[in-house]
Amino acid sequence: MIDPVDSLYKKIIMKADLSDLSYLYQYGFYIGENEFGIAAFLNELSEEEIQSMADTYTEGYRIGFEITGKDIKKKKTVQIHYQVGFERMIRAAIRNFEKIGLQATISREASSSFHNRGASKRCAYATSVNRQYDFDHKEDKAFYFDKAFVERRLEVLRTVFEQHKIQAAEHGGPAVLEVFGEEPFSPEKKEASIHYHDRQQELVVYNASMSGQITNEYIKGEERSFTIIAYPIPEIGDQFKEIFAETVVINTLDYAKYQKMQQCIIDVLDSGTKVHITGRGGNRTDLTVALHPLTDPDKQTIFENCVADVNIPVGEVFTSPVLAGTNGTLHVSEVFLNGLQYLDLEIVFKDGMIERYNCGNFADEAQNKAYIRDNILMRHETLPMGEFAIGTNTTAYRMAKEYQIGAKLPILIAEKTGPHFAVGDTCYSHAEDTAVYNPNGKEIIARDNEKSLLRKEDMSKAYFNCHTDITIPYDELGAITVIRPDGSTADIIRDGLFRVEGAEELNEPLLK
């Protein structure tokens, strides 16, 4: 992660003859149609097109430091995550990073039982050969996972970080290229698979919490940044090339135009004390989100005006809700989270914490709840609502509808296509004390919630080391209504359309 050594994967990217697709076999990964397809497709693009894609990716990373007031000159490394097949773009990106003083670190997707991420992929990786197999074996470390192992692992983690503390301090964070387009996957829960027992469940949570604390001690949250972007893979279907071209457009939408429209939305949101969100049709959402109070509205704001910097593409305003007073039901008919499909997902909040949950993936209710607990709650008994956001990328929503790929969109894009609610930590996790400002100069004060504030007493109670966004699509959305202190109301969205003066242009893709 932090050592810029010329790894095998970096050598492949920078030195291989990318016009000869046999280079893909140098990885030692399973190389299938997706890997061949994306590499062949990128070879069809001009140098200008490849450079433009790389520029969008690396500029997002650089701007992430700039807008948060962090000094990128203190950093010497950036960790690159990508799927095999994207080498031509990544080569251009590495050269871009070198121009701003950053060396790329690249490692392969961990394949050990301890680091198995199931359907979620990071580092350098290839398409999964068998997603059911990945799911079946994601808890294999239950064979040996006990307290002695965890404590020894944490001891080694700290020791290694201490040995490399200078490199850790110089690490800037990840630059992630995600892919989408695989068929939605709803796994079968098999009794033959090994699973954590109750004590191991607790140890998994403990290990994640302590690992996060140690990592943030050496790679400080208030000093690092990231960027993330997504592109389709050939598995998405016969219209892959058209969808890829549309995705490039989405990733490069006019930053300034969205910033202006989103500020109009924020101005209305800032006038309220809470927001009421309801579904329509078969969507059962009925949720009230409590907002942080503003003590100086001329200098403060509740929502961040998020355009295309660290989180590409453009298009959302978000906040950390007040937990007390955040109540109700979140429902989505279908959603794709971290590589897994959820049907008829329902989560009930009480004072901002998950009280109960269910879905319709399995005939057995216990299996449904275990599925959510393992893969959304990340084995915690409960999680707070860490984020409430309103996505504004109606162009992405139109693309999904036109090509019928809504279920295949990654969270990165899907979260911009409607309101979304994250369970877990806030977006400002481990950096809450760093002042953040919108382009209009107002400070975003909603960086904490009642849970993250516990860091001042006990760090282990403040963070959950997870953050999962769940989006309600516009066509399932009844209304998003701001409730003001005097009881008056103002609609942000009603019947799937934006109702804020100055943001009317967002409706154009929705009306096509």
C-alpha cells in the first residue's frame, strides 16, 4: 500500500506491449472475456481519449486535496486500484501522478482466507471466476480465527507500520477505478460453508475497529484523500461500447453547472430542521431525517456541495444527520451493494440507529436477516445513519433507464441517481476536526454525529469502519420535503421531479 517498489503489476502496466493482448497472462490471474474485451476496446481509442480519461481520474485525486485544504506536496505515494484490462489508461494515470510528485503503489487482490473480501474487489484484480464460490468461502478464516490470532495480527500490523512510519506518513491514499456490468448476483446460502460463531462475529468487528485505528494513526485521515471513478466492462451487454461512451460523458459533466444548481438545493435544505422522504407506487419509504442546527447561517451550511472531485461523477449534496429524531422506514425494491443483489430491502431506523431489517432474497426470513447483517451491517448489531444525500445526476439515471442497466450500476454512480442513505460511519470519518468549506465559502458544520463524537472519550465506540450507500431511484420516490422551524415546508423533489427554483434543468433527462 505505501511502498512504491516496482512490483510485477507496475512493470506490466509501464513496460508491456499493450497492443499484444497476451500481456494479460503475465498477471497469473484468470483472464476472461471482460479482461480481453476491455483491453481490446481501449486499444481502439486515440491517445487523446485515453489521456482525457486518465486526466479525469488523476485530477479528481489532486482536487480532493485542494478543496479540503490538505497539502499534497507532503505526499509521495498513491495506491492505485484497477481491473486487469485497463492498463492503457492506468499507464497514462501513473505518468500524470508522477508529474505532481506521486509514485504509484500497486499490489494484487489479496487471495488468502484472511483477506478474502468476497464479491468486493480492490488492488489489481480480474473478474471473479465463480461469485458463488467467493461467497461460500468468504468466512473461511473461521477455521482459525480466535482472540490470540487477532491480537497477534494487530501487534504485527502496528510493528510494520512503525517500521515504515515515514512511508506511511507520506502516503496520500487510494485512487480507485471500479468497474460495473456483471450480472446481478444473489447468492445461495449454503449450510456446508463455514461461518463465524457468535464470539468470532465480535472478533471480526473488534479486528476491523482496531485495524482502522492503527492505520489512521500512521496514515492520518485529516492529511489524506482519495478518488474513485467507474467504467463498464463488456459483460454489460451488446451495447457495451455505447454505454462506455455514455459513461465517459457522465464522468465529465459540467462541474460549474452542477455546482450552481446544487447550491440552490442546499439553500432550501439549510432552511430546515428536518427532511421528510416518502416513496411512491410500491415503495414503502417513510423516513424523517433530523438536521444539524445552524448558529450562523451566513457562514455555515449543513450540506456539502459535492461535484466531480474525489467522488466521480458529479452530482450530490450530502450531510451527516443528527441521529436523535431520525426515524422511519427505508425501502428499495431492488439494489446492488458491494457486488450483491438485494430484493425488497427494508431498514427501520429509530433515533438514527438501525432497529430492524429484512429483505426478500430468500424464502427463510432468518436467512434474509443474516444476509443483511453479514453484508450491510458488517456483523454489527446495529449501525447509525452516517449520511443522507440527494443525488442530482439525472443524466446517469436516464442512461440506466435507456440501456436497462439500473441494477448493474455501481454505488458510485447509483448514489447520484436519487436520494441515498449510508449506514455506518459519516463521510468525514477520522477527519471530523478538519474544517471543510463549500465553494461559496460557507463551512460545512455537519461533520459529526452522536456516535463519531464519542471519539473524544473512547475511539472504539466512535467508528464502525464501514459505509454502505442505499439509493432510492427517482421513479420510486414520492417526495423529499424540507420542514422548517415554523412548520412550513418546501419540496426538493415531488413525484420524481426537482421542484427547486434554479435546478429545473435537472429534470430534462428525466422527461426524455
